[in-house]
Amino acid sequence: MAVSAWHAELAWLGPGRGIAERVLVEADGDRIAAVREGVDPPPDAVRLPGVTIPGLANAHSHAFHRALRGRTHRGKGDFWAWREQMYQLAARLDPDRYLELATAAYAEMALAGVTAVGEFHYLHHDPAGRPYADPNRMGHALVEAAGRAGVRLTLIDTCYLRAGLDGEPLAGPQVRFGDGDAAAWAERAGALEGPTLRQAGGRGVRVAAGIHSVRAVDPEGMALVAAWARDRDAPLHLHLSEQRAENQACLAATGRTPAALAEAAGVLGPRTTAVHATHLTGDDVARLGATRTTACLCPTTERDLADGVGPASALAGAGSPLCLGSDSHAIVDLFEEARAVELDERLATERRGHHRAEDLLAAATAAGMHALGWDAGRLAPGQLADLVAVRLHSPRLAGARPADLVDHLVFAATAADVTHVVVGGRPVVEDGRHRLVGDVAAALARAIHALDA
């Protein structure tokens, strides 16, 4: 394989190593072969302006939610009221419309420096709940969308079986989410590992397992999904304790919190990511920490939906790695997600300094990549060659020095400051323009307006 090289004016080499100057990153194929500091650029190296960081990992996405941005804010209500509008949108999606919307949504992520996305996918069947001729047609649309947008995809195929803890069957827009039982889910999800997926996504796709929530999957089903993931050494993700009402219903129905119920079903563990984890008891925090279960925080969505502020510092202190997701895509900006972990916790506690900036940047890179099953997120030999350049001459970052540059990135940078994105050695964004999709804003507008028709 040919060797490619990029020369960064400045580069962040990870927690404890900080910012280095004049860094040459050499790749063999799609992986980093060498990282050298303090060297002049060779003639064949691509110059990366500003500061270079590893590719960002968006560990929790619902691509179709992008069409809800700006359309759900009028009036009052809570998560449950918002969910009804989300269901109305879900009922209008077909594979072709989903392909166009997801392509544009993933391209927006690429412009923001995201090189890998975890798509929490449960729109499996047609609006009447009937399987398509290809039972994974909607999943394949997401795979194709990621390929078009040039980003890595972890397709988190999600099991969704019931409407609530009382066993109420799926109805209305929810019927397209369900496979009937966990065994049928496993059979369909297993087909994603076949030749069709490999041909469509190549090395840029991973298949993971998802449990929508303890509301949507019974304990026996959760155990089966967890075993499916364990047998394949695949990531396992689930929504956990996003809402107080979920906790109350779970306690009433089972006598256990959602985290305790998931633990009893064998769901928690170092391959597992609990998304949101907003309303945990002290015992729940200890459960996640003791099992090294990752917590994926989605602060812009959690505040948009009035979910609350989760115990991020307590989880980190207990031993749970933290990663980040944009979830409903109210905003697509992993820098904003990172700083919101700290800033929201400051509001909740009236204290500062819960998280170091370098730890928050690691949550957006290495920890997120690990949660999605990728050897990426660090500028180090053997890692996938995912690079993001952030300009330093914007008003937001003007005056930054190497000594405080990581703090500037986390607490002041935005997605608009990203200029170059490389995924597996392949340039996807150059000078702020997407090489594959072109006009991303126009693609988003077309895809969203098509759903209004």
C-alpha cells in the first residue's frame, strides 16, 4: 500500500501529551504508520493548518431526527410530547427518502469533524410493520448513506419489541420498529453481517447491537441481544434512564431501576454503552462504574428535550468511560457536546471544574471510537488515519497558545472552525467543503422538504 503523509502545524497527541508542534503523520493504507514531532514537512506531505486532532466520534445518532430541527420548539411539554412529533416523521420515511436524508445528515457531521457515527437504528420495516423484500433495506440505506458521505458507520441494529413495561404491543408508527421477538431480531440483524453489507460498506462499517430501552425489550429479550453481541465481540448500546417516568414505571413493574434490570439481564459491561444515563441512583452509578459500562452523554438533546443533567463526573469517578453523541441533531457540533458536559454540570451544582478539557476531548475522540468498535481516536501508530484540522484564526480561537489550546478547543471552538477532515487516509473535507456531497446545505434542504411533500 502507498504511504501518505500529512504535516500539522500543531497537533493534539492525547491526554498527558498535550500539543506538539510541526507534527508529521504518515499512513500506510488506512492506518497511521508513524507520528513524528518537530520535523519539517517533506515535499509530498499535505499541509494541515491550525491544530490537528483525531477524528471525532458521534457515538449516538438518529439520522432521521435531523428533519425535526427547529420544528418542535413551539408550545410547552416534555420528552413524551416531542416523541409524538418524532413518530409522525418516522411514519413518512421510506428507504429512498431515508437514503437522501441520512446522506445529508452524515455529510453535515463530516463538515463538523465527525469521522465515525453510531447510528441507533430501529426503523426496520415499512410503516405498516411489514418487512421489505430485503428485510434490512432501511439498514442498507444507512450503510450507503455513510459511504456517500465518507464517514465510518457503526450500525447499531436495535431490538424494539413492546410499547411499555406492561407488555403493551407496538401500535401506530411503532409497528415498523418491531421484529416480533428477540429471536427474529437476531435472525434479521445477523443477515447484516453477510456479503451485502461488506460489499456496500467495505471496511467502513461495523454492525453492533442495540436494546432500545428496558421499556421496549423484556429481560429475556435483553439477555438474548446481549449474548448476540457477546458472541460477536460487538458493541452493545441502549437508552438508559433518560426520563424519570421510565425509572418510576420500571420500579413499579419490576421493583428494580432500569440499570439494575439491565445488569440482571447481563447487559452491562465494557462493550456496552448506556446512552443518556441521566436519572441514575447512587447504586446505579456504582453498577455502571464497576462493570466499566460506557456512558454516552448527549447534552444538546438532553437540554432540548428538558431531560435533565446527568451525573457525568460521578460516573467518570466510578470508572465509567464517557463519550458523546448528537442524538436528535438539534445541533451537530461535538465541541459543543464536550463543553456542555462540564457547563451543564456547573449549572446543576453551582461549582466549576468537574472535568478537564483534555478528558472531554478524549470523550469526543478515543472513548467514542472505542464505544463504536473502531481502532481510532488517537494520533498514534496502528490507529486508523482519521484526522481533523481546526483553524485558529477565527474570532473564537484568536489568541490561543499551545499551552491553553486544548481549553480553547473544548470551551470555544465550534464545528464551523473545522477546515479539513481525513477518514482512513482519504480526504473528505478540504477547506471547509465536502468533496463528495458538495453543497451539504442544499442536500439537507432537498431531503427535508421531500418529507414535507
